[in-house]
Amino acid sequence: MTAAETEVLDKTARETGMMAGKRGIIFGVANERSLAWYCAKYLYEQGADLAFTYQGEALEKRIMPLAEKVESEFVEMCDLGDDAQIDKVFDKLSKKWDSLDFLIHAVAFANKEDLEGHYVNTTREGFRLALDVSCYTLTAVTNRALPMMKDGGSVVTLTYYGAEKVVPHYNVMGVAKAALESSVMYLAADLGEKNVRVNAISAGPVKTLAAMGIAGFRDMLKLVEQKAPMKRNVEADEVGKTALYLASDLSSGVTGEVIHVDCGYSILGM
């Protein structure tokens, strides 16, 4: 098959895909290995039009080529720790699009020193930063997206098993993810009558830029591969496909849920 024929097939697939005519914004793509990027690829392949943000100028050169691959016409810098920047992004987006169908939130951060040693040593500032970036930002962007979700919509965030059980070196990030999962439930309760669904994907360990910063991460991968019922680690594209499900009408009756995509590891007691 020639490149031209493949391009025609890809275009046809987008025109007839389950997300054809849908529009969404994605927060958290850092590079081509980001879970947010795998979410973007599957949504794009099924016809969605995508908007992206990136945190700072250092990430711009990474994000622009990726945005071009999925024909995105909206890429803006946005530090989610700054409400004024969030407002500015959604003001621009509302001038470009008259509606929004989904939002992907894949944003988390904690100081490296707070992911080492013992949780009891977490500083007040480290705690505040982790909770603000990893949890509150979901509420902040959802609040701004609501006026554009005129006919309902879907909000999807990413969490991890460290929110439920103690995972070595996850420390304050586990506390932040627990707060995030609670936020998912409260947002789902608030927004259900508006037909806006809010769900989380609890992904197993995947080799991303953020994950590699966690001490002992390679040992974590080995343990999951040994213990998980499926005897392997989850792949990033499996997380992307679950995001597609949650963003699409296939999950029209699902809200307030945390869906584990971890090859079954989370069902184990020992």
C-alpha cells in the first residue's frame, strides 16, 4: 500500500470514527512517551479534534511536532499553577471552538526530595505543591471547561494505585492521588445533572519521563510483572484506549469511577 493510499484510509477512519466531530483539550503531554500522548493518538485516530497546552517554554519544542502529527491547531503555554493562565487558555479556546466534548488531565508533580526517604519528612511547601499541581488542577480546569460543555462531556484524569495502598517512594504523591480520586467522585456528583462525566484511569507503572524519577521504579516494574495476574506490565497504548472509551459515548453511563488498567495487579491481597 502506498503512502497516499494509507493517508486516504486514515482520513476515512477519522471521518467515520467514534470521536468524529468531537473536540477536546489535553493537559499533560510532555513527550512522545507520555500517557497523555497515547490518549491523544487514539482520540485523534477516531476523529477527534485536539487542543494542547504545555507548562513552559522548555517544553514547546517537544510539543509542537507532536501537535502537528495530530493536526492540532491549538497549542498554548499554560502553567496550571496560575489561574490567570488557565483563564487565558479557555478564553482563547472558546473563541476558536463553540463547544468542548472532553478534557484529559494528566498532570502531577512533587519535589524529588519528597519522593525519597519517609513520608513523615514531607515539608509543608512540598505537600502544598504536590496537592495543588496533582489534585487541585483537575478542579481548576474542569471549572473553566464547563461553560463549553453545553451538551455534556467527559473529564478523564490519571491516577495510580499508590492512592489506595502504600507504595515505596511514592510518599506525598500517593496522598495527592488519593485526594485526586476523591475529587473525581465529588466532581462527578456535582456535574452529573449537566451530563458531564468525570472518571479516572489508575494505570499500572509505565516507563514515562515522570515515572523514571521515582526511586526504585525499575524494581516496581519487575514486581508487577511477576505478581500481576496477566504476568506482565501494562502498555501505554492500553491506557490510551481506556481514555478513548471514557471520552466516548461508549461510557455514557459511567461516572465517578476509578478504572484500573494494571494487568490485574490491584486485585491482589498478597
